[in-house]
Amino acid sequence: MFCLRLRLWLQPASQVWAASRQNVHKLASLQKATMMPPRKLQGILYPFTDLEAYLDRSVDTTHFQLFHPSVEDMVQSEKLFSSSPSHKIDYYISAERMDHVPVLQQPEVCFIGRSNVGKSSLIRALFALTPEVEVRVSKTPGHTKKMNFFRVGKAFTVVDMPGYGHRAPKDFVDMVEPYLYTRKNLVRTFLLVDGSVGLQKADLIALEMCEDIKHPYVMLVTKIDKCGHGTLLTNLMNLQDVVKTQTSSCFPQPFLLSSLQFRGIHLLRCFICHLTGSIRLTNTCHT
């Protein structure tokens, strides 16, 4: 029933999108994802559902599903992540200092995380429906040395920030903090944590920085395909405890993500579109 409903939502637009979706990952498109068995599809769209069976019934899961958009909402957001002649998605500019950062009017979201946390891979997955957008990904930690700006039509801008920790740029703090403190059109910061290893010391320092800034931010748990359910749950519950007891500006729900398997990518696209006011949700969600 779930897959059937999803196919019905996608049917009217299938011919429009087909021409631009060659040579992309099979799960980057909701239309292709519906060919999966319903249970696997549910895990792709809402990754936390795969973990619920391993949790004790006494555990309150409310905070893990605060943002739970409908299929229709995800279809709307997918359209915004698909380039067209009237809605161009492209790499715009890179900047090393705030005086190099362009003045833009549209809402902005930025991604920050430890080197090798999978930040650039995640952004590439978000833009997978527009493969001509070049998001450089390297196996070498600390590959991103500048603030990289990507425009999503006139709707919003995505910023890939340099990684902190190992091989971070020497002027990382001077580059990143002024942006986070002064960027007026920044609507949300996404702080990435490697789900296979959990919170590290450098992550806690970054979290403290976000708290000092007092600007809304969200925790993204990456690489959930790199460990077993037990390890992931342990790291996730530890993270959730930190968010609950040590933060005031962090959104209570962590987002589970796998760039390789596209788990959670459709959900994150929808969340970004919602935060930037690019879509109106059919479901009531707490953000």
C-alpha cells in the first residue's frame, strides 16, 4: 500500500523528470525507489524505523520522529533538487574569508563536521539528481579547504564548510566562526557526526561553539551503513542524551543518513526545503 501510494504521487511528473535523470544513483529518485520492497523503502525514507525493533519499549522515540513528512511532501522537495531551465542548480563560488562571501538574499543552510565525516559525500547525494553539479569528494580527510556555495535556483543556497579536526585549514576558526555569527540569511546549521564512531572530542567542541552562537542547528548522523545496529544505537542514544542535557539551540531530532545507500536523503531534502520556506508541508511537523 505504501509503495502504491508513492507511485500515484509520482505518476504525473514521471515524463517531465525522465530526461534529466540519466546516470544517477537508482535510489536518488523516489520514482525508482518505489521498485524496492515496501519494508526496505520505508527504511530508505525513514531510517529510524529500522532501529525501532531493537529498542526497549520503555524508550521514548518521540524525539526521533518529530519531522515526519508525507510522501507528497518528499515529492515536492525532490522537484526542487532537480535542475531545469527555469530552476538552475549550480556551484556558485568558494570563499576563504567573510569578505569573499557573496551577499545573497535567499535562505541559506550550511554543513559543518569533522574531517572525513562524509560531509561532501552527503551534499553530493543531495544533488544526485543534478549530476552536472560538481561536489568534490576525496578519500583524504580535510579535502574541503574553503566555504563552497551551491545555489538551488532562487529557492535557497547550500554551503559546504571546511572540516574541523585532522588536516583542517589553519585558519578554520577565523573562517567559520564569523560566518556562523554574522550570516543573516543562515536559517540552519547542520552539524555532522559519524554514526559508526559516535561523538568525538572535536564534535563536542563544535557543538559547544554552536551553543555559544545560539543559532538553531541540527545533528546529522552519517555513515549509518558502516556499523551494526547495536553500535549505531549505542552511539545514537549517547548523542541524544547530550542533545537533551547539554543543548538549548539544537533541534531534538537527529537525522540518520547513509550517502552510499541513500537512506535519509529524501527526508533531509524535505527538511531543508521546509526550513527555507520552499515548500508547505501537508503533515504537521515540529521544527
